[in-house]
Amino acid sequence: MSLKKTIVILFYISNFALAQYNLNYFLNKAVSNSPLLKEFSNLSSINTLQNKLDKAQNSAFQVSLSSNLLFSPFFNNNGVFFTPNPGPNAIGYDVATTNGGLYSAQINVGKNIFNSGILDILNRQRLIQGKSYENKSFMERHNIEKQVTDQYLNTLQYLLLYNLSKNIENNLNKQLIITENLVEKGFSKASDYLQLKIEVKTQLMDIQQEWQNYKSGISQLNSLCGIKDTESVRIDTVWLNMQQTNMVSNFLNQFHYDSLNAIIQQSVFETKYQPQISVFFNAGLNAVELNNIQRKFGVSAGINFSLPILDGGQKNITRQQTAISETSIYDYKNYMEKSIFAKRKDSENKIILLKKNLVSQKEQILDYNNLLIISKDQLEKGDLSMIEYLTLLRNFISLQKNEITTEINYQLEISNYNYWNW
């Protein structure tokens, strides 16, 4: 056996030994490895923690320790160089300003009260934000499915073309053996054998090129799905079905959450116009002079109240801004709705046309196959030249390749329709 034939046989064996994978395998890998989906999951977790933070900041008891030490001495006080108790001729800060000093060490406790309205608004904001993250994650999964499916179909096209070229090459090799016998018996020309041999080599080069295209397609598919493995695999065929028409598009959901988010942000802003009431309590040392400081320990409690009256019309301005934002959201939603309808309709028309083309191509292939069967008999009887036979064969191969391309385009268009019909 020649070295060349050995290499070709090993090439075929290595291809048949590949592991088999289907579309679901790559879809699951793409979803599990997507950094954007992981980011949305992290953002949802952060949003949950932010909800707890809102409650801690606006409802929980706030406890702190505070300490102050201020010493403000006086100089040249009736001949005394340094004293905290000034006379009329002493030099230093005005005693009414400093009280001579400040000595305090206290524990402070505070809590906002009557703020359930503010907490309700903040809770709604976190709920809307959480739903928005869920929807964005839902949309990203849909985009991933579209991208992976399309790449899978393109890669499958290379595999089908490879299988076609390999099948043709096998049939040509059988015909080559028959022609060689005919040449030896004097029933066929040596030139016929050489022309057929050249065609076999051409098909072998096509096989190698299609296999290289397929390996490249697998590499791109792995990259898209975040798969580290660089080994070539064999993928299964897939048949997509058109989904039933979805009357309410999921693409429009995000506009709903964007609108709710704009409204709730305005509500959060307006919480500052609500009465702010808090209670406080502290205990510890609080003195302005050192004399009898051991008796200056005590407690205090009180209530803080604030209510904005005038702010230059900020509330009205922000409400106008929110209304403009909602108008923009509505305009984008309206545009997207029309665009989705147009794209879905265009995809439907393409699917109908591609399906008709497939039926026509299958009929032509069937006719050409019958014609080739007759041509083989004529070739062996000498009623047909090798050039004429190879011309028919090349046309037949071209038809089969066109059928594969049309079939993949048909599947891609179904994928496109399902994407917009979501």
C-alpha cells in the first residue's frame, strides 16, 4: 500500500472516531459559561443586599461612640501665666465662645421613626430593579441561543458538504476501478481513466478543504460557548421548527421596567419632602470645665424633626424630566414594536420561498440521479464520453451542494423567525 493511500485511510478513520455532540450540548455550555449572565446574577445579589442596606440605614438603631477634648487656656491672668479660669485681664479666646474647653465621652443611640412610606418606596425600587435584571438575563439567554444556533448551523453546513464530497469520492473510486478494468479489456480509452482519476483527486482536495472549514467552524463554536477544548468533534444534524406566533413580544418587557424605574426614581427623590423624624438618646461625660468633672456624667434624649418648605421648584422640574424620559421610552417601544413586526414578516416570506426552492431542488436532484444511472450504463457501453459523463456529474454535485446550502439557509431563517417571534 502506498504512503499516500495510508495517509488518506488514517484521515478517514480519525474523522469517524470523533465524539458526537448536539445543539443542546453547546447551548448549555454557552449559558453556563456566559460572563454576562453571571454578571446579571451578581447584580441581582447586590440588589438584594442593597435592600437590606436600605432598611439598615433608614430603620435600624444607629449606635455610636463619640469623644471630644477641647482645651482653651488663658494667659497673663493676674500674674498667673497659664490658667483655664480667666479674669478680666486674661488673654485668650472669648470665654463665651469656648467655655474654656470641652470634655465629653458619650454613647449615642438614634433611630428614624414614622418612615414606613420611605421604606415602601425603596422596597419597590429594589423589586423593580431585581425584575429588570431578571429580564435582561432572560434576553441575554435568548441572544445566546440565537448566536450559538446560527453558528451551529453554519458549522453543520461544512460537515454536510464534507460528507457529500467524501461520498462522491467513494463512488468515483468505484467507477475508477470499473474504468480501469474496461481499459485493460480494450473497451474504454486510457484517457477516460486519466480524466476520472483527475476528478477523484479534485474531490479529495475538496474533502480536505471542507474538513478544514468544519474544524474552523467548530473552533468558532467552542469560542462562542466558552469551551476550552480544542479537539474536533462531530455534531449531529438538527431540525428547527417554527414557533407559534407570539402576540406579545418579550422584547418589549424591558421598556416596561425602564418606565417603572423612571417613575420609582422620581418617587425616591420626593421622599425628601416627607417629614423626617428621628429620636436620639445619649449618655456619658459632657463638661466645659475641669472643676468637679467627676460629677458631669449624665443622659439626654430628644426628637429631631425636619420638613422642607421651599426648594426652588425642584420637585416640579424633576417631574418634568421624568415625563420626558417616559416619552422617550414609549417612542423606543413603539419603534421596536413596528420593527419586530416587519422583521418577522420578512422572515416568514423568506421561509416560504426557501421551502419552495428546496422542493424544486429535490426534484431536480432526483431527476439528475436517474440520469446519472443511465449515463453510467452508456459510459460502460461506450455510448457516452467520459467528458460528457463528468459534466453531468459536476452538475449533479453542484445541485447537491446548492440543496445543502438552501437547507441550512432555511434552518437559519427559521432560527431568525423564532428569534423575533419571542
